[in-house]
Amino acid sequence: MATAEFAEVLQAARGGSHQAIAVLWRELHPRLLRFLRGLDPMAAEDVEAETWFVAARDLADFDGNEKQFRTWMFTIARNRLIDWRRHEARRPRAAVLNRPADDDPAATALDAVGTEAAVALVRACLPRDQAEVILLRVIGGLGVGEVAAIVGKRPGTVRVLQHRGLRRLTDHFTRSVFDRRGVTE
């Protein structure tokens, strides 16, 4: 979205325009949901709904450009997920095996082979802090500085976590290729 267009959409959304809010939602919904599914697939949809509720409530207080808006939204999503986990930790429940409903089954089916598989791999192979940084950088499309602000770490630490996470994923892929070919090191 162009800078001027974003400013107009944001202003209209602040004024209560359902169409403007829908534009913002369409722009960020897939990224936010993938980010949250990468960290906690069972809580992702509920946490994203809470994220949009908080954003709608606080939209009048937001002041910034499109990139700052995206950073703000991912910060809200991350904070809502942390709150969700704290709440769930205080109230343990029996595990329920279900899968959240998909918004667009056709798009999800096409996307599942690539992005969802990659998100699942990131979730399975990486420690939480590395997974969070990788997901914010790749799916969120955020810069090192924005990710650092969201996770409360220095930019250098974010770069190290990203490097280690990517290195770990590379090692995983290398082992997988060797295992499939029957090659031993």
C-alpha cells in the first residue's frame, strides 16, 4: 500500500469505516495468523481475534506510518500470546485434539504445502526465541530494529538469534537430505 493510501485508510479506520478496517485486516491478517500459528497453533486464532480487538480499541492512539503500524500490530499479537500462555498456565486443561477452522480452505490448501509446512518446521526445529525472531522477520516482514523492539532485545541479539535459527534449519535440511539418500557422514 502506498504511504498516502495507508494514511487515508488509517484515518478512515479511525473514523469507524468498516471498509477501511477490512483493508487493514486483509493486509495483516495472513501474516499475523501465520506468526501466531508458528508459535502456538492451538491459540493462534483466538489470540489474533484479541489482537484485532485491542487494535480497534487503541487505533485512535496510534500515530505512525504503515511499517510502524505493522510493528505495532505484531507487538500487540505477541503480548496477547504471552498473556494467553500465562492464563493457560494458571488454568491447566485436558488436551483437546482439534484444528482451527480455515478462513479460506482453497487458499489454505494451496498455501499449506509451502508456508504452513515451513512454519511447522520452524516451530518444531527451533527454540522459541529463535522461532519468534525468524517468524517476525520473514512472515511479519519486519526489520531487525522492529523485531528487537517487539521482543525486548538488542538488535545484535536479534541478528544472532536469526543467524542461529537459520543455521539450525540449514543443518536440519542437510541431515534430512543425507538421510533420504542413505549417505552417512
